[in-house]
Amino acid sequence: MKLTEANFQMVVKIGGLILAMSAVANLYLLLRYREVYRDASRAELAVLQQGAALSFQIQTLEAIVREFTIRAPTDPGIASIFKHYQTTNTVKAATTETKP
């Protein structure tokens, strides 16, 4: 194909149109990526905050259980709580194992 003035003008028009469409598509993809990244960042932050709260609760519960186990041999009330909990879990485990 010979490059004539008409062909050159057509390439300039089509090239400009393709360039404009490419710029719009890139802008759309950039904004879409930013939106997805922003949502992912928010979700990650929420998960981290919930994990920190759960970690604090777990540490608190572990401290309470440690304190109970230290006092259980000398305090009959705490010992009875542990015995009740152990028998309850034993009954639950036995009924769960027998079910098909």
C-alpha cells in the first residue's frame, strides 16, 4: 500500500481515535484498580482489627483460666466448677461419638 495524502489523513484520524480510546480505557482500568485496592485495604484493616480484639480476648481468658487452675486445688468452689465442666464435656463427647 502506497502512502498517499489520503491514506496519511486516514491514519491520522484513526490513530487519534485509537489513542483516545486507549487513554479512556487505561483511565477506566486505573480507577477500577484503585477502587478494588481501596476495598481490599478496608477489608484487610477490618480483619486485622478483629484479630487484635480476638487476641486480647483470648489472652484475657487464658489469664483467667490460669488463675482458676492455680486456685482450684485450694478452693472447693472452683474445683466443683472444673468438675462440672469436665463432666459436661465428657457427656457431650460421648453423645457425639455415638451418633452416626
